[in-house]
Amino acid sequence: MRVEIYTDGACRGNPGPGGFAALLRCKDVEKLVSGAELHTTNNRMELMAAIAGLEQLKAGSRVVLTTDSEYVRKGITEWVAAWRANGWRTAGKKAVKNKDLWLRLGEQAERHKIEWRWVKGHSGHVDNERVDREANAAIDAMQVANS
């Protein structure tokens, strides 16, 4: 099965309230997942978007995951292997930020065959703009629920 996933995270302030969204598409069936946190960072929300999308898949799948986050794309395709080898330390010997989410994303990456694509954010890409709106709507809904 081939699945397309489009992801985005948003944060108002960094840190601040944040949201994420993932749009999954398989043939002509779509599913949208989103969520929000009161106090988070943009990078955590970008990671959560990818995790949430991949966690929706019950069986191993061929996935094309499109993100506007180079942090996510490069992190999972280039940096994470070195972080693991270095005991979750960066090249500068500092603890890797968001290790908990990198571990979750790594588990998902092992379950699926993923082609990681990057698209420039806010550039008119229809599906990226859609998940951006949904991530921000998740923040709005959380703030209304907590007021």
C-alpha cells in the first residue's frame, strides 16, 4: 500500500502553545489528524505531525512523507544515526533535544518504507497550506477549550 502524508507543526511563541496536523491520502481516501499542546516548541510540533501521521498506519506501508521542516527531514535521514552512535549527543557533545520524539519517529521509520520530501512552507503548496491551517486550528480549539 502506498500512502502520501503531508505534515506541519505550528507554534505561537517558541516556546508557546503549539499544534500539529497530518493529512494522509491513499488513493482517493483521506484522513486528517491533528493535536495541540499548551507549552511546546515548533520543532516538537513538526516532529509530532510526522509521528501522528505514521502512527495512523496499521501495517507497514510505502510512504511518501512531505514536510516543510528540514529539522525533521534531515534529522531522520542524516542526523539520527550519529546521535544514536554518540549516546544521543550532538557533534558538540550536547544532549539531543526532543530525544523522546526522535525515538518515537525512529520506531515508525523502521515500520515503513518512507521517502522523505521537503517543501518550502508558505509557498502555495496546496496540501502543505492545508495542514498549516489545521495545525493552527488545533491551537485555536485547544485555547478555547482551556479558557
